[in-house]
Amino acid sequence: MNYQHFLHEKIAYDVFLVDANILIYAFESRSARRKYCQAILGMHASSLYVATTRQIIDEVGSVVAQQLPEGLLIFNIGLISGDLTEIKTNFLKQPSIADLSLVQAACEHPEVRGIITYDKDFARIATAGLIERKSSAKFWLGDAKQFVEKHRITIKEKEEDG
């Protein structure tokens, strides 16, 4: 039985997880990535949702957390599996618990179709094959600009105050 396909019939939407850097760049006034990150957080589509984990919210801090839109889904991840805690990125660097919580959420929730991040280490973590083994769908990984272009999300240009 195709678990992913069966649940997708019941859950008629896709979820993309956002990493801490997407949340931070969305509210950083000098970031060139800001408009893409804000477009993702502000999008409204009935078949596409953006989510993160409680660990990511804790990592970005209360100043950023207070500015997040109400429509942002937040997954509560309890225990990180042993398979994930053994992952190393490069030079034996251990990924943060917040980063691992995104991968754990992707493994636990079949509606998660990808991760939006600017963290280069995520390519090594997510492509370790753990997510693909747990789901039958192709898992997407990319940055905010790539996501905005892929899903043709409109970017609202703000006028500069002079």
C-alpha cells in the first residue's frame, strides 16, 4: 500500500518546512533574501502550507517568533530518532537539534514535501536518504528564491520611505 498516496487523498495539501534562517531573513531589513522569505511566510494557498517546528521557533528567539504569521503551522517534535542523531554534516559536525527536528517532522508527517533553507549542510542531511526511505514521494530541498519561482508566488514590492 502506498502510504503517502493514501494519506494525500485524505490530506489534500502539501506542507513545506522552513528553517530558522528563512524566519530570520524575513524580518532582517538589510537582507537581500528578505522579499523571498516574506513572500513564503505571507502566501495564502489552500493546497500549500508552510510550517516549522517548536525547536526552530525556540532557536530564532521571541523577537522573531512574535512577528510570525498566525497561519504558520508548528509541529511539536518530541524525540529525535537515533538514525538522525548519528548524522554528521561535514568535518564530523553534528547538526543542531533544531535542524534535526525539521528532518524528524518530515519523516513523521507524510504531508511534508520539502524543506526551504539557505543552510548548505541541509543538502547533506536531507539527502542522506532518510526522508526518501520513509516516504514514497520525491522530497524537495531548496532556498526561498527557488521556492518562490517554483510555485510562482507573487512578491509584494514595498515602497521605500524616503
